[in-house]
Amino acid sequence: MRVRRTLAALGRTGIGLLLVVAALAVVMGIESPLSLAIVMGGPVAVLAATFSRARLGSAWDQLAAALTDAPDAGDVVAALKHLGRIHRTDGPLALERAAADATDPLLRRGIALALECNDEEELADILLAEARRNAAEGEAARHVLVTLGKLFPAFGLIGTLVGLALLLRHLGEASLAAIGPGLALAVLTTLYGAVLANVVVLPLATRLHTHLVRRALRTQMIIDGVLLVHRREFPTRIERALRGYVGGAGEPSAHVVDLTERAA
């Protein structure tokens, strides 16, 4: 049951990594099932023992979101400007109906809270608390990937030591055929661990970190926009205020502020 839960939590991530290593090994003609079992099985077992099933599932969801196309921040600015105009001209009921059609779940949640809260300070505290929770979940997911990136080389080294032990056991034999398997195990486990860590996992962790930075910028932009809509500011002022968050190439601008520090 424990193995089944572990495989279910890791899901397609583990299968994908296994296929990458297997494909590389077959192409280069250096496949070794024992080396692959050591390098893959060890980190999977350690992750299962270290992190909860929910944490592993959340890490996969965060990574899947990071691998999709980044949403356009300009669409959020246009949506908030439109909602601000509706709130000024048509009132709260029309705003509630218009917010239900928003594609961003955080924007829908923010407008719903803006309609419920009369106090702007209370509204800001609730939104920042949710943003801080989301940021903590994202950082926890990145920590899972960074841990996995450290485990692969570590188990590659463990496999190397196992191979050297086998090599020394048969070193006194005259046949080189008895020495070859231990030497192959020692070399291939290190190779597999280095490839998995530096070619697969750590680049994914970097991609996830970039996604989290962009999401923090987008979250803060939505929070400020919701507060402006709550005040019934002019739509043009809402647009001017939020355009400062949008960089020229769609990258996070210097306007981004750490949500954790702001919420503290």
C-alpha cells in the first residue's frame, strides 16, 4: 500500500524521468537496469519518506502550471479596468455578475471579497493572507524539486560505492568478466545521477522559480487592482496604476514586492 501511494503521488513525474534516462541510455548504448534502479528508486523512496502525499501532489500541480504558457498580465489590467468601470456606473450587483465571468480564479475571489468587506484594510489583510499562503505552497513545491536534484547525485555516488565494492570483491580473479559489472555499476550510477540532476530536475526547479516570481507579481497586481475597484476609482486611474507592474517584454518588473514581507 505504501508503494502504491508513493507511485500515485509522484504520478507522471517519475515516469517521465524514467523514460528520459532510459531513452538516453539506449541511444548511447549504456543501459544498466541495476544502476537505474539505484538512482531512481533511492530518491523516490526518500521523497516518499520526507514529504507528505499532499505535498508531492501539490509540487506536481505547481510544476505543471510552470510548464504551461505564462498568462498575459495585460489581460488582467484590462479585466480590472472593465470591472472598475462597471462598479462605478452600474453598482455592486452588476460587478458581481461581471466578476463571475472572469477567467482568473484569484480575480473572482478578490471581487467577491470586495463586495463582502466594507473595510478596505480588512479586505487587504484577507487578500494578502491568501497570497502569502499561495506563495508558501509554491516555495514548498520548489523545495521538493531542489531536494530531488540533490538526491540524484547522492544516490549516484552510493551506486558508485556499491560498484566499487563489487569490483574489489572480484579484483583477485583472473577473469575480467567478473570485474566488468562492478566497474559498469560504479560509472553508470554516477552518470545517471548527474544527468538527472543537472539536465532534468534543476532546470525544472529554475523554471518553477521563474513561474513563482511571475505569479507573485500577478497576484500583487490583482490585489492592488481589487482595492482600487473597491474604492470605485476611475477606470483610467486603475489602468495607470497597474501598468507599472507590466514589464516591456512581459517579464516581472522592478515594481514587484515580496508578498511575505508586505503581509507581515
